Amino acid sequence: MQIQSDVSLLPFNTFGLDVHCRALVTLDSLADLPQLPALVRQYPLVLPLGGGSNMLFCEPFDGLVLLNRLKGIKVTQDEQSYLLEVGAGEGWTELVDWTLAQGMGGLENLSLIPGTVGAAPIQNIGAYGLELKDRCQYVDYLDLQSGECHRLAADACQFGYRDSIFKGQLQGKVLITAVGLRLNKKWTPVLDYAPLSQLTYDGVTPRQVSELVKKVRRAKLPDPSQLGNAGSFYKNPTITKTSFEALKKVYADLPGYEVSPGQIKVPAAWFIDRAGWKGKRLGDAGVHEHQALVLVNHGRARAVDIVELARQIRDDVENKFGVCLSPEIRVIGASGEIPL
Ligand SMILES: Cc1cc2nc3c(=O)[nH]c(=O)nc-3n(C[C@H](O)[C@H](O)[C@H](O)COP(=O)(O)OP(=O)(O)OC[C@H]3O[C@@H](n4cnc5c(N)ncnc54)[C@H](O)[C@@H]3O)c2cc1C
């Protein structure tokens, strides 16, 4: 295990920002883990990093980045299910494709989500009507202080919309080392979400669902290797039914659906678009021309440009509609995560 000093994070974040960290270590073997508590005492600021596809590095990070590259997929089975234990450094997209190639359905709605398996539980990744929590059995992690390994059953992970215990109580304290997934042998497609509802339940295959998800995503979302971005920048906010009805009187086309009694989830993209930000630029930082929820780096944007654009959008949406947008991506400053 080799520690490198003053490393550029350019190859390790999908926004394409050339921000440095004080030190970086690549973890590619479980044998590296017992050394971590001593390292954490040496570098009290540590940040686990997967594919950097949900990060905005705002300023040089004054700590140690733990680049997670722990690989391996173990498969066992019982009568009903395939049970997968997947190394946290495996690529998520590659895992989904691998399961489909093995004839295992269940993850197809989550095709083409960038990043690593170990980061998937952090914000409970989700797309097209499915979330990680629907397939997760457990999460294995290392306590970075004590060096102890723990297994947390899925129902103890406090999974919610883009949320989990790893963004709360355990934030900054653990390194996820593996994720356990349960895939039913008797596959049931999830086709409720609009673009997938054109498929029929009868005779459809996991691969067909995956192909459609990929087609829709490729048409809708910019490829980070072509145009720097970190996917959806903001979460979809939840507002009260009273606020929703008041907004509906002025903006009849505002979409929304009830997530709990009196609470309505509304699309952040609708507000950003309606406030006139789609396609706008602030230097090389911009709002994607087809997807208002995605902020992009047109080439030479600096982190401060993206932050400034993100703040202006948030403030403008709040002033115009009284709706507060909070970031889905993690904003990382010199000492760790900071508010936008
Ligand atoms: C084009 C695009 C489309 C996207 N679409 C979706 C989507 O449809 N749905 C969705 O939910 N997300 C989406 N995302 C966001 C992103 O892909 C996910 O959040 C993904 O899980 C991030 O994985 P990562 O390995 O890149 O994590 P990183 O960005 O490296 O890290 C994210 C957070 O997890 C922590 N972390 C990472 N690995 C570990 C670990 N092993 N142990 C402990 N903490 C860790 C980091 O410290 C950080 O706080 C999209 C992103 C892009 C660029």
C-alpha cells in the first residue's frame, strides 16, 4: 500500500476538476485494511472515494483520500435467490451488465449509473422505479477508528430517498468494503416508470429492460467522459400539499406526487427550467441544454464557477417559487463535506 502526496483528483472525479488532495492511497486488497486505523491517526481527515461521480471538489482537500478499488464477486444461491457479495471497488455499471450476462435479473433498472458498488448504498442509488434498497441484503464496512469490520443488514441501513445511515450517523467514520445483494430467481420486471411502461410484462426480458434504460439515459444525460458532470445536482424537493396547491394555481403544469400524507414530491428540474436556467452558462460552468438538473463543465470551469452557478440557481428558485433546493451531490471543501 503506497501513499502518494499532493495528488491531482482530475482522473478521479467526473466533473473533470483539477483539484488536489494532500495524500492518496489506493486500496486494492483486503490485506490493506488492518493498516487503515494507524493511517487515520496520522491523517485525521480521510475521505473514501469511488468513481467521484457524486462529488464536487471545491478546494484542495487537506486530508487523505482512500481510493477504493476492492474487487471480487462471490455468488451463492438458495432455492429462491442468487446471493451476491460484491467488492466495493467493482464498477456498478459493470456489475449490472455482468449479472445480466449470467442470466440474473433484478438490477436492470439501475443500468448505466456511474460509480462503484461501495458508493451505491451511500445515497441508495435509484432510477426508473428501483432503488438499491430493493435488492440490498447487507453492507459490510470497516470502522476507520477501531479497525473493526461490521455487517449491517439492509433494514438497519436507514435507506431513504438518496439517503442512508452512511450519510448520517456513520458519515466519515467508515469504509464500505462489500455489498450483499439478493436477486430473485423468479424475476419480476419493474415497469411502472414512464419510459419503461411502453414494455409489456408478458415476455419481456431483463436484458430488454436494461437496453431501454440505457437508450433513454444516453439520450437524456451527458456522458461524463465527453462533458464533465455529476448527474443530478439537486434532489427533488418535498413540499407540503398546501404549498403545492398554491403553486398549482399559478403554474397549472407543475407535476408532483404524494409521498406521504400531505407531502408532495416535485421535480427540481421543473423549477430550474421554469426559472430560465436550462442551457445557461457562467463562464465554462453551465446547465445542460436538455436536462436542467445537470450542471456541466464545458471545459475549463473551476470549482468556484460551478459552486457560484449552483448557488445562483438555488437562490433564484427559492425567490421565484419559495422552494428550497438541496444538493444531491457531495460538496467537498478543504476539511471535508461542506454545505453548498
Ligand atoms: C451521468 C450521471 C448519472 C447519474 N445517475 C444517477 C442515477 O440515476 N441515480 C443515482 O442514484 N445516482 C446517479 N448518479 C450519481 C452517482 O453515480 C452515484 O451517486 C454513485 O453511487 C456514486 O458512486 P461513486 O463511486 O462515483 O461515488 P463517489 O462520488 O466517489 O462518492 C460518493 C460519496 O460516497 C462516499 N463513498 C464512496 N465510496 C465509499 C466507500 N467505499 N465507503 C464509504 N464511503 C464511500 C464518498 O466519500 C462520497 O461521500 C449519476 C452520476 C452521473 C455522473
